[in-house]
Amino acid sequence: MTDTYSDTLVFFGVTGDLAYKQVFPALQSMIRHGHLDMPVIGVAGRPWSIEQLQAHVRASLEEHGSVDEKAFAKLCSLLQYVSGS
């Protein structure tokens, strides 16, 4: 079996409940274990800035796990946001 590599992770609904409760903690965990080192593009309909999204991610991690500052900083550096549907 060969290893596969993705150039970018894109997910829709980045401002929604599933992302808030499960996806962001999972992404932080992937970073902590060295399994995520690619751009993460979140798409949603809300007209947020990247700073608003990063604050949303931090709140998610505080509520549904814990914030690993090093992994959180890495996640923020990988995170991009596109407002649209």
C-alpha cells in the first residue's frame, strides 16, 4: 500500500455545530500527533474574518477539550476561511 498525500483539506460548515463540537478538537489532535501539515480551508455562509474564525476555534477547544497552545498556533497558521455557499 502506498501513502497518499492531500494538498489541502477543505470542509464546508466550518462555523457550524459539528465543526465546533468535533472537527476542531480532532484537527488539533491531528496536529499534535503530526498528521496534519496542509492548508485547512473552511467554508461557510457567515461573513467572518479569519480572526473571528480563530476565536471560534479557540472557544471550541476550550469547551470541548483543551487548548494546546503550540498545536492551536499551528492550526491557526494553516487555517483559511472562505465565505460562501
